[in-house]
Amino acid sequence: MKETRTMEFKETVTNTFLKTVSAFSNYNGGMILFGVDDNGVAKGLPDEKQSCLDIENKINDSIYPQPDYTLEVQQDHIIKLVVKSGVHKPYLYKSKAYKRNDTATIEVDTLELSRLILEGKNIRFEELPCKDQELSFEILYHKLKECIQLETFDQDTLKTLNLYNNTNGYNNAAGLLADENHFPGIDIMKFGENISIIQRRATFENISILEVYDKTIDIFRDYYQYEVIEGADRKKVEKIPEAAFREAVANALIHRAWDIEARIRILMFDDRIEIVSPGGLPSGITEEEYLAGKLSVLRNRNLANVFYRLGFVEIFGTGVMRIKQLYEDGFSKPDFEVSENSIKIVLPNFEKDVDLTEDERIVYKILSKNLMKSISEIAPYVPFGKSKTTQLLKSMGQKGIITVEGRGRGTKYIIR
């Protein structure tokens, strides 16, 4: 047994546990075991009844507002304190709010405190009054007209979309959708063979996030789509499914934390795209729930509503599942990385899952990074010699998975 983000051990009852009560109440709850040392060894307490009273009195006298907790005496003279996530945030100890940082308890910074105050009032950042009140919405109007045949666009339309009210004027969600604004947007970099070679860089900010979305899709099409001519027909080929990229970008825009002055970063490589969104997961959802698509917590529900009406996303939080489904028949799968302050989605080139042996899969993955390679270029990256590599390539050719170009030393192997 060891300490975690949601479990702490205390060998004795001292005031040090009160910071952790604040942290558990402010975020996702947790448990404190009294009578257990730092190594998880049960030591027990000499008087459980008195210790329970001491714990209860310390919490009631020191934490404001009153947190939701339960106390229970366990075997081996151990006391279990369970603290639930509260609704009246922030929960303060000595006028300070705390959070868990892995197994440590630390004071929250100014930004985190502001978020807790808003959460306690059931207000989101996107609902706060926008500091810019001279806003125009030509892009939003044209999108609504194009997608849902909206003919009349006025202040009542903005009220219906929860972007304006008579008391506070335009909110931050309106500012994000306005033609011009003060918000960060998306920073895109297209790399060559390595990260030292930047083929293109584009930054879109201080404009409507609808325009940011469109401009980002345009750049994607420049590098990850092409046409092939088959007889009299032209066929569009996608190196990465556009639907998956659209879903990932839309979700980054509507689920990111907009109170952070940081851009969404999109890193484009020959074999993959990485989309990094600031803010991590919103409170109330775990990484497991996010990845499984079991639960959706909308950080920016007004933005999500607009994107849903325009047909850009499903409002029910199916983004991760939809991306996974689009790669269902693919050899390589998308990857999702969640940290406290960011979410990264990696979309690999789409390659059909084919009937390959384990050794053939190793060679296939190497070829997929550049699409055309010689034996000498493949050999350093495989755990077997050139002779076996040649046999594997011959087998893959017979299966119709690769084709061969050139002769002798100039022979190149290409994924079909």
C-alpha cells in the first residue's frame, strides 16, 4: 500500500492533514488513513475515539466552508477519513486553498483559485463578461446561414446561443466567436525529415475560432491529401482521415481552458500529426473515463453548442470514440496523452491493417515512415540481417502489400 493522489497516510493526528482536506474538497475527493506511516505500514493509534474527536474538531474549526467527510475506525486501530469533492468551492485552510500534486499537497496559484471560485458559483470562464464589447459576427452569421439556413441574425440570435444578455453584454464565448478578439488560437508547424527542418509555420489568433478552424483544415489538406488518376476518374487519397483531424481540432477548440494564455499547438510530421491542447481534463472526469468515452464534461458548453449546431462535433462527448472508430481498420492507432495541464492527440498515417507476420510488421512500420526505402536504409532498424529482410520484403510483395522500383543497389520498396 502506498500514497497516491487520492490517498494519504498520517502516523499521528496533527494539523498537517488539514491542507489535504482542503485539497480533496477542492478537487476530486480522497482518503486519509491515520495510524499508518509513510511506507504504508499500520502503526495504529492509542485512542481511536479521542483521535476521531480531534480530527472532527480540527476540520470543523479550521476548514471553511464546512467540507463533506466521513470518519470510520478500521482494524489495527486505524482511522479512515473520506473527504468528498465539495460544491461550495474553494475550501480554505488558513485562508488558502490547496490541491494535490501527485502525492504532495500544495497551495493553488492565482489562476487555480479563480477557477475554484467560479466553480463554486457554478460559473464558467466562457460565461464571464468579455472585456471587448465592440464585437462583430459576420463569420458566425455566414456559418449559421450556410449550415442551418438561418436568415435573420440579430441580438436575439446571440441571446438564444447564450452569447449575450442584457445585464453583462457579450460573454467570453461570444468573444471567441467574434470576427476579431484578444484570444490565442492555433500555432501550426510542418516539419521535414526532422524537427530541425520547418517547412511551414502558421499562427492563427485574435480572429473567430470558426475561421481558425477553417484555416487549419486548409493547411491539413495541403499536406495530407492528394489525388490519383485511375482511368478516367480522379480519386482523393487521405494520408490521415480528415474526419479524425476535424474532430481532434474541434474538440481542442471547444474543450481547452481558455483562461490560459497559450495557443493550441499542431505539429505536422510526414507520418503523424500531434495536437496539443492547453488545460488538461476538466474537473469531474478521470483519464480512464475520457479515453473510454464513458463520460463527457463540457468545459465550454456554449461553444460546444455552437459547434454542434454547425455540425462540426457531436455534443455528447463522442470525439475520442469517433477518432478511434475512424482508425478501426488501420494498422497504426491514434494515441491520447493526458497530463495535468494539457491533452495531446496523435493521429498516425492511416494504413490498412493487413495480414502480416510479426517480423513483417516491423519492416512495414519502418517503410510507413518514409514510404520508399532501400534494403540498406531498412537494415539498421530491424533486429535481423539483410538476407532475412530481403525474404520478408519478397513475401510482402507476393501478398500485394508492397511494390518494387528499380534494380540492383537502386532497388526501392514502397507500400502500395
